[in-house]
Amino acid sequence: MPYRVGFDVGGTFTDFVLQSPSGELSTGKRLTTYPDPSEACLAGLDALLAQGGVPWSDVAQAVHGTTLGSNVVIERKARGVGLLTTRGFRDVLIGEVTERVLADGTVRTPLEEADARRAIRELVARGVTTLAVCLLHAYLNPVHERRIAALVAEEAPHVTVTLSHEVSPTFREYERTSTTVVNAYVMSIVREYLRGLATAMGRRGYRGRLFVMQSSGGIATAEAMQRYPVRMIESGPAAGALMAAAYGELTGHRELIAFDMGGTTAKLALIENGRPATTTAFELHRVNNAPGSGLPMNIQAIDLVEIGAGGGSIAQARLGVIAVGPESASSTPGPVCYGRGGVDPTVTDADVVLGYINPDYFAGGSIKLQAGAAARAIEERVARPLGLSVEDAAWGIHAIVNTNMELATRVVSIERGRDPRDLTLVAFGGSASAGVTAAIGLLAAEVRFDVARTYVRRLDAVDGAALDAMYAEMSAQAIAVVQESAVAGDAMVARSADARYVGQGYEVTVPIPRGRLDGAALARVQASFHEVYAARYGYANPAEPVEVVTWKLSAVGGSPRIALAKAGARAADLRRKATRRAYFPEARGYTDTPVYDRYELAAGTSLTGPAIVEERESTTVLPPRVTATVDEYANLIAETRPA
């Protein structure tokens, strides 16, 4: 196994991991740099490789996770993006061309090329440099979209074009249009960023390919993501969910909630039967997690719930109560205790005041925290306006952000029909535990590419030969992208479909068997649909006809394994690193609390709260009535004792 690196950019910190040929992992953490996050990426990689005595030329693979794409959309940073659509549908976003393809793929109105050229020139005159093209029913017949791309090349060769039948060849016009526009919206910025990052790594001696985590949980080359940047819109958070599933397998837990709390946001995902739940109806930037409130995208994505709750979440007195988030101090200026110019108190400031975080060992001692400044900010902005003591205000901040996160766990458990008492919580991220888990997850991801096409047919009326031909085209497209990644061996292909009872508006996903899709194979698909439907809704009606809406395929290659180090042998006695005054309401205030070095905890060690466990990337706080045991992989297995 060669040297491999993974690096994950978050809103506050950028995390790094280096895997040696023996499988040993070295980690690092650095404040994210703005406006160019690649500065922290390169500086952190330089430092990590130098620490290990590894030249860049010895690194065979680099895998990157980033929220750059989602940040560009949420903050509306892009410029010069236009849309061409079928005449009569301009209200969706912007320009029109005269053409019409019917729902069965036949052409009703041919493309008027003179009209298309006029529309292209008008958009270019308005400053458009990236153009999204989304025509009615182009997923069935893309001839007009392809011709418009050729006309753009003639009229304005400097304009980058995104075609809906390439990005999202599925039905539902608004979602397909939104997906295509987002792809165009982030394309120029993502392309410039990834090319610049790869070039800078090459100058340092790196000779491998740069891979990027996709929202689906698979990785692909940076070149592929420059063509389909919408697929990496939730790049970073996906890796954490993958690694949570991997830890669950190691510890014998396959039903989990992955909980990733960083400096800016907290992300949660439900993991069932050892695999993160996925969705093809992804929404970016939902308001209060309300369905339909975000930007819809037809992409394969790990089904995440994201809330504005992190170490950098800003606390304030609002309407006579404490409010926390969603605004974040991020890394610039950061929490007040960072001493980088921040004035608004944050969750991290509260944790410092409560004694949970060691000001001299934050990020392994690379950042010295100013506890006095944190206390003064809480007093001025929260405690005094509300008539509270500093410690009560700090505890209020801590308790409220925890309540917000507890409510989010309900979304991925109770609201999805699962009892949270039957699930194991895997906590990671700098503000939870195991601060670089997502970066490690980047190295555990497989190369993957997903393809989907809409072909609405009743299962009892499907043309099997046409379906086989369509799947052959889809397979060739997906395998080509995987092989572009220089993956050794054959790619594995898995097929599925979104099906429903005729007349319904929403679908469930069912597996599609390998081989020819003859009558017997389609009968198995129908039987699978009834089973999946009954499991989801509690009943099924086999007498009702079933139709498939979208046929899907995933090609997978190169599934690396992460060799996680095991904990050392148990020592004769458990030594404390220190004792620190920490606040616990159960103790009615501050109490002397033992502090332990996580790297000294051997397998089988048992701790009883109150206790604090410190490591370079994070701190784990065990309140009273909580016990924790160290397993063979050095995980802390925490449980709450009955009152």
C-alpha cells in the first residue's frame, strides 16, 4: 500500500490524514483560510508530510473533501450564469428558444436556429460566461440541447455550457432545471479551484491523481468533478457518514446515527444495515429542515440533516432568551477565545468558560485560547443583558446548542420511523469527538459514478430489449468515468429503479437484477417493489399495476481499506493527565474533574463521569452518570446510567 493523503475543508477547520504503506495514520488540523481554502490545504499537507519525512513524490493518491460548491450557492458568489429553456417556460429562470419535444421523445416543433442564435447573443451581451441549457423532455431526446451547444461554440466559444440531459437526464422539469443551473453556477469556480490545487500539488512533486469526494459517498477524479461539480455539492460531510458506518462495522453496530459536529455546522445521517441512507431528491440549504424549502437537485447523495450548530455558532441575547446560531464566527475571525478579532461569544467560548476545553491544548496546543476574553464576551453579550451569572449564561449556551442537536437526531430517527433507543450514536468532528474522522473517511471511499435516466413504463409493458440497450449505454458511461480514475480491475455495476403504483406521485427504490431484463427478471422487480413498499408503509397491494419512473446504475471500482490501529495493552494503573475545574449542574457548579490523555487509554479501560478526555483534535466530556469504556480500536463507548 503506497502513501495516501486525505484532506477535508470545513467551515472552521481543515483536517488532514496521512496513511503510510503499513497502514499507520497521522493526522493534522489547521484553520480554514478565506477566501482561498487551498492555502490551508497546501500548508497543512506540507506540514503533515514534513512531519512524517515523506516527500510529495512518494504520495500515490490524494482525496479531497470540500464544501466549496455548497458555499458558492448558499452565498450566491457566482456571476455571469444564464439559462436557456423551451419557449413558454421562461418563468423558471431566464432565456427562451423556440422548440418542443413531447413527453414520448418525438419532436413537435424543430429548433429554430436563428432564434437560438439570437438568444445566445443576448445572454452573452448581458455578461453570461456559463450557460445552462434545459429543454422540455430533453432527457428522452437531447437532439436540440446538443445543437444549442454547437451553436454556442460557434457564437461564443468562450462560454461554458451545461446540458441538462448530461447532468440530470430525469423527469420533473423544475428539479432537472435546478440541478442543471446549480451545475453551471458552480462550474467556473470549482474548475478554477481544483485546477489551481492540482497544479500547486504538482509543483511540489505530487505525481498522482487528485480525487474528490462526491455527495453520494464515492470519489471521482477532479477532472470528472469539473464537468459535474453539482455531484460534489455536499462533498465533505459524506465522508464522515461513511467512516461512521465503518466504525459501526468494527464494533458490531450496523444501525447508527452518524453525528458530525464541526466548527460551523452539525451533520447527521441515518445508517441502516451498515450503509448510510441515500436520496435522489437532495435539497441544499433547507430552512429549518422543512421539505421543499431548499434548492432541489436530482443527484445521488447521502441523506444528511444539517443544522447551524457548531463550535463557532454565535450566541446572543434575543427577545429575553439565549439564542445560538445559525450564524457562525467560522475561522475568520473565529470565536473570541481565538484572539483573532472576534467579538461575538460562541459555543467554543462557552465550553472554555465551563472548563471543558484546555486553553493550552486546543488543536494539540497549536492555538492558545484566551479564557478571560471568552468570559468577558459572554458577560457583555449574554449574561448582563439577561441578568445571569457568567457560568449560568455559558451553561445556557451549551445546553441550547445540545438541544438543537437532539432535535436534529429526531429528524433522522423518529421522523423516519426509527426508535432512537435502538440506534447507536457515532459522534465525531472537532466539536464532538475524533476530530478528523471525515478526513479518514476520504481514504476509505470507493471510486464511484452514478447514472440515472427517466423511462416511464408499466412493468407489464416494458420493452426488455430497449431497456437492456439503455442500461448498456448507462453502464458504458459510468464505467468510463471509473476507468478514467486508473482503477485496477473491472468495475462492479449495481442497478436499481424508482418505482410506484400507477397514479402515485412518489417512488421507492428497488433493486434491479443482473443480466437480461426479460419477463422473469421484471417479475422479480415487481415482487421486490411490493416487499419494499410494505416495509416502508406497512402494506402493499400486489393486484395494483406498478410502473418504473427512473432507472439507475452505479459503477464502483477500487474499494480501499483503512487499517485502524488498535489500542495498546492495559496498564497496571490509570494515570490522570491533570485535574481541572469544570461545570456540571449535577454537581451544582464547578467541581474538580479528572482529565485523561486519550492516547494513554488502553483497551478495556473504564472511566466514570465526571471526567474529561483530551486529544489533539477534540475533547470528550463525560458528565456525571456517564461511563465510557475503551474498545480494542481505542473507541470510547459511552453509556448513560439510570438516575
